[in-house]
Amino acid sequence: MQTAAGACLKLRHYVRTERVRVLFSTDNIQEEISNSLSMSVLLVEAFYGGSHKQLIDLLRENVGDCVAFTLPAKKWHWRARTAALYFMQAIPASSSYRVLFASSVLNLAELVALRPDLVRLKKVLYFHENQLVYPVRKSQDRDFQYGYNQVLSCLVADVVVFNSSFNMESFLSSILSFMRMIPDHRPKELDKLIRPKCRVLHFPIQFPHVTRQRFDQKLHDRPGGFCSDDFRAPRASQDRPSSPGRPEAQGSDEELVRPVEEELEGPLRHCSPLTSKASCQDPEDSQLDPNEGTGQVPVYPRDEDVEEEDEGGGGGGGGEGHVRPIHIVWPHRWEHDKDPELFFKTLLKLKERGLGFQLSVLGETFTEVPDIFAAARMDLDVHVLHWGFMPRREDYLRVLCEADVVVSTARHEFFGVAMIEAVHCGCYPLCPKALVYPEIFPPEYLYSTPEQLCKKLQGLCKRPDMARRHHIKVDTLSYSWAALKEDYMSLLASQEDHHP
């Protein structure tokens, strides 16, 4: 007898591969349908990729009576326009459903209009991002329909959840000006109708377990990188299917994976796993920046007993007698809204000044990759350690554990999972003083201008130990699944006789 979770998983896979009609005629499909129809929580994701996928997978693994229906993370604009029509046919009718959870990519108003049987459910709409303030090159490039769909979805939802206060307030405060795009007969005070439904619930992250050995290696510039035992990532569920983005763990790889919430008695028990290297050292070994909290990174000369790096930046890591160059990581999508132009322009300035650094540029690529990436790959070649997307999460986390500094140059960010994961792995963060970042990061990690970013990185290039010994003042565990689980379980709790 198959478990309900297994049947739920297979049904979701069938729907996602768009072979429902054929597979419903197989011998065992009736049992699978029966199991799935007994579920009370209906998870619907029109863009099953990135953080959207992470959240659905996390809920599916931790909410016992849920069934998920998804569409692949391709052709976002078409998903936003037409997903409701697809799900109208893909989701089977069931009297057991009590809660509908969907991201704001889906036009929820269309779905419940097409499927009146879903109107009675508690409808939860989750905003990973909002289209009212999403950056576009030109104002005339903004497609009114996407933001309009999100406003309609909020009006029919019972609970509207945002992953940050910035996301919520930027959306609600933009509704009035957004609706002015309508030529006449504009609706009024929609924000007052929507706000009472809204709440902030941060995105839940399953953090890797980072060991003291990993911090000690970084502090003492040990050669050879890090071994596979230096971190553990969340364990893959036995019921989860393999996917190109995250293959099943096998053999020794499976030993790497364990949620940090299960490691409270591990090597970091006496120091927060969300902070950096200094928190894992003996007190007498911790040398913190006397200017901490000022928002400034002072520029220091190298220690007198350390030889200067070779001309050309010393990107290769140096030999005996050298301080290992600072390792900078940029783990973001390769798209214009992350402003890679500013990032690479800043690094080229560091190179021109003869400063040593190593570079890892990670993140996913899509159909159109900005030209700056190809040019930067050539111009910064001597500094590059890793370049491109890493499909295996274990490999991705290993690079974060090896890096010293994580940089964001984003012009669009509503939460920033990659930055928080990197900080948890011990990276010193540098972020714009805008968007969601002031909500998460103290002022000392923020910069206001490109010049400030360059100055901060220059200081860290000259004194890598400033990043390696720094105690990072970000409570990443407050964004962990362990901390947020009860809130999410309450959000998805079935409510008998719930009516709109």
C-alpha cells in the first residue's frame, strides 16, 4: 500500500508532466487519486522553481495532509497569464480540501471563478515578490496586467502573506498610483480593503550545519579548501523525486545532509551557527574591528611580515608566505535586476589597483544572459575560482563555506535567500542600503553608493582577516524553518465551515 505522501507526490508529478489523461487510465491510478483527494491542504504553484519550489517542497514535506499541483519554472509571463485555466482542469474536485495555498504568480481570482467549488476554502496568497514595484528598464515596459492580477488575487484571498515588511508596504503603498494608469472610472481605496488581510511571514530556510572545523580552516588559511564533512545540508526526503536542480543523495553524499535544527548539540552548540568565524573561537583569539557598527570598513596596510601579492591581483591564492586573498561570492540570478554591471565594474576597479581577491559567480541563468557576464569572465579570469550555476546544492553550499564576503548589488530584492544562506555559512555581507536589506542587515553591512561599496571591498582586500574574524550580527536562525514552523502550520490549519 502506498503512503498518502507518496501518492500525493506521484500525482503532482503526473500533473506537472502534463500526461494526466493517459495516466488516469492505469491500474493503480484510482488508488492514487483516492489518497490525494483525502488531503485537506491544496498547494498550487504556477512557477515551480527557485524559492517558489523551495517553499512548496518544504511545506509538502512537513504538512502531513497536503497535495501539490505545479507548473515548471519556464515562461513566467505565460504562467502568470494562463496558469489558472490549466489548474482548473488539472486539480480534481474533492470535498476534503479545506485550505488553498498559492503564490502570487497565479491569478487566484480567475481560478476560483473557474472552479466555484474552491471558493469555500481558506485561500492563502503568498507574495515572494510583487509586480507593482518590480524594476523595468522603462515605465512603458511595465505590463499592467501582472500587477492588476495580483491586486485581484488579494481581493479574493482570505489571508495575504508577504515574505518581508518591505514587500508588503511597497505593494500596498503602490496600489493607488498603479491604478492611476487606468484612463478613467478608477477603483478607490483598494489598499484599505486589502491591508486587513495582510501579514508578514518570512521565508523559511533549512540551513546547512556548519562545523567549527570549517571556521578554523578559514581563519588559519589552511590550504586545500574544505572537506565534505565541513557542512551538512537538509536531508532529501525519501518520497521526493529526483530533479535536475537537486539530485537524490546517494552513498556518502547522504551523510552530508542533516538540518541544522537537528544539530543543536553539535560543534556549534556554544556559538550561533548563523554567525561568522569569530563566534566559534576562544575569546582571546577573537579580534573584532574597533570600528564595528560605524558602517565603515577601515583601510589597513598588510602585516609587515606578509609579502606583497604578485602584480596583477594575486588572484590565484598565493603561495607560502602569502595571506590567502579575500574570496568574494556573488550568488544571484544572472539578470539585469541584480545589477551585475555594478558588481563587475567594482571588481575591475579593485583589479586596476592591484588588489588581490578570488571570485565565485554563482546563480541561475535563463534564456537571455546579460552581455556583461561574458566580458567579465575574460577580464577577471585570473581571479575566478567558480563560475556558473551549481546544480548540486551540496556543491553550492561548499562554495559559500569557502567564501569570505558575499555581495549584493540588486536593484530588486524582496527577501534575499541567497544572501542569508551565505551569511549563515560565514560570509561577511555587503548589501545596498535599500529594498529589503535594512530590514535584515545592520547598518554596518550596508552601502549607499557604488563608491562606498568599492571602499568597503578595498579595505577587506587589504585585510582579509577583518572579514574572517568578524562576528556577524545577523540572527539567521530567526529565518529558519524551526523558528517559523508553528506560524506556517497555523497558517495552513484547516478551518471547518470557512466561508468568504
